[in-house]
Amino acid sequence: MQFVPKEIFLTKGVGRHPEKLASFEEALRDAKIARFNLVHVSSIFPPKCKLISPARGLAHLKSGQIVHAVLARNAVQENHRLVTASIGMAIPKDRKNHGYISEHHSWGETDSKAGEYAEDLAALMLSTTLGIEFDCDATWDKKEEVWEMSGKIVRTLNMTQSAIGREGIWTTVVSAAVFVR
């Protein structure tokens, strides 16, 4: 059976609990995806796939359903430690081509820094398949300029969740790109 998703949505959540697994469950609940059997998949944004709202995507899914998702996850149990999980996405201008989705997990990075990095990773992976060359050591602005000038990457975006840890309590953050239909 062949399953190529036609729609995708982004979501995020944070959970806190003395037990690490329960903290992860709470993060999935906050992201509104705990009621599904999640299957972690890699990084391809399918050709002709449409980005939709979480509400619209969730309306198509049933409790207990096996759902494919690119999932970024991170956890911490240290007081005042910033933990981050980010999904980056790069969508090609020619929608007959596939794009890329990246996962980034970090500590001590702000939402904007982690989000930019995740977008950068996705755009980097997409650019290599489209024949766009650039300097890997260039700044984000310079890379973005090269990608925009190529006319082959139409959009990059991210979904990032961060939280500050608490002593003795697991803090888990998740960001996900969830495939629908």
C-alpha cells in the first residue's frame, strides 16, 4: 500500500512531570497529538502536499489511528535550563518536487535561534537536491539571499517549542510535522 500524504500540519507542546515518560505524554497532550499512535518518519515534505492548520488536520484523524510525523523532542530535569525542540521546513517553488523537514533539539537556544537553525537545515537539504551551491560557513542572511536568488525555494518556516526546566521535574518539549490523508 502506498501512502503519500496530501496534507500536513505543525504543532508543538510542553509537558512537566516527575516521571520522564509522563512528561513526554503531557507534551504530546499539549500538542494535541497524544491520542494517536505516532510513527516517527524522516525528513521529506511530499510533492504537492498542502500545509494546513492543526484544527483542520486533527479533524481528519481518529483516536488510536497510526499517524506519521516528523517529531523533534527534548527533555531536561535541571533547574533553569532552557530546552528546545524545533521543526524546520523548506518548500520548493516547483511543488512537483519534494521539500525537506528537519528536526533540531538543543539546550540554551532561544526559540528564534533554534527555529532559524531548523529552517537552515531544511533549506540546506533541499538546496543540495536542487543544485544550489553556497558557502556552508556563510551567515544565515547570506544563505537565505542565495536561496531566494535561485528562485527554487519558495518558503521556509519553523515550529519551535522551548521551556525552562525545574529541579526534580522533567520538562519535555515537542514540535511535530504531522501528516494527514
